[in-house]
Amino acid sequence: MNTQSQSPQASRPDRSEPRPSGSGQASTPAAPADVRPFGRACVVLLLALVTVVLPGCVRRTLTITTEPPQALIYLNDQEVGRTKLTTHFLWYGDYDVVIRKEGYQTLHTSLKLDPPWYQLIPVDFFTEVLWPGEIVDARAAHFVLEPWEPPTHEELIERGEQARRDALQIGTQFGAEKPE
């Protein structure tokens, strides 16, 4: 009786040789076991390369200029800097703009930024995620400030009298007596 132990390797057929088949068809050889990790590494490397190279990006910038320059700019109650100013924005729509400069009247206005065609649903998915490059959407706005002129003595008196009339009218609406 032969008691030689066979290793598990010897009991398995060699995968590089064709396996016999009962149907009479020749079978194709299986890939060697050491090729599979290399294939997985290639797939992982390819996916990593695709995620680094392919994702698109849309860079949105807004450049604001004023006459006179160096005016202080607020967008949606956030100070963003002095003109000439280039800032990034995240969404399209209405922005509240306040512009201040000493010696000039403060300008309160709004600025509407409409999306371009490539930022409309569903096209935006392709430009934001799948487009293999960067798209730059650069917008510009220019504002002119009016010089501040101090009110005349007569205008100040008129404003004061109007404020007094308004206060008396509000007081009489709540039952207060009108003073003489």
C-alpha cells in the first residue's frame, strides 16, 4: 500500500491545458490565476484615470466695474470687495447689489444672471459631470454712480416738516390727540 500524500496542487488539473469535455467539443483554456490580479489592477487604474481626466467643470465668474473705480461691492448682503472685481458665483438668478463710495450716492440695484443653454436641465449633467474639460462662463456688469450732493437748507426744512406730518398722522390713527 502506497501511503504517499499528494499535495492539493497535484490533485488539480493544470488550468493552462484544455479540459476534456463529455460533449466532444474542445474547451478553451482558462486564464492563468496570476493574470486576474493584473487585470483587476488595470481596471482600477483605468477607473481612477477616468475619474481624474473626464469629470467636467463649469467655472462661473462675474466681473464688476464701476465709474468711479474702487467702489465697495456687496452681493446679497455679503461684502465681496472693491472694483474692478472678479468673483466666482455658484448659481444663476437674481443678485442684490449694493455699491458704495464716499462722495457718491449709494446704489441699490439687482443683477439677473440667466443660465446659458448648456446649464439647463438635463444638458447641465453632461457639462458638469461628463464633459472632459473646463467650461468658463464669464459675466460682466458695469455700474455708474451719481455724485452725492448735500441737500439745501430748504430741502432739510421740508423733509423735517414732512416727517412731523407723517408722525402726527400715524399718532391720530392710534387714538392720540393732535397737539397744537
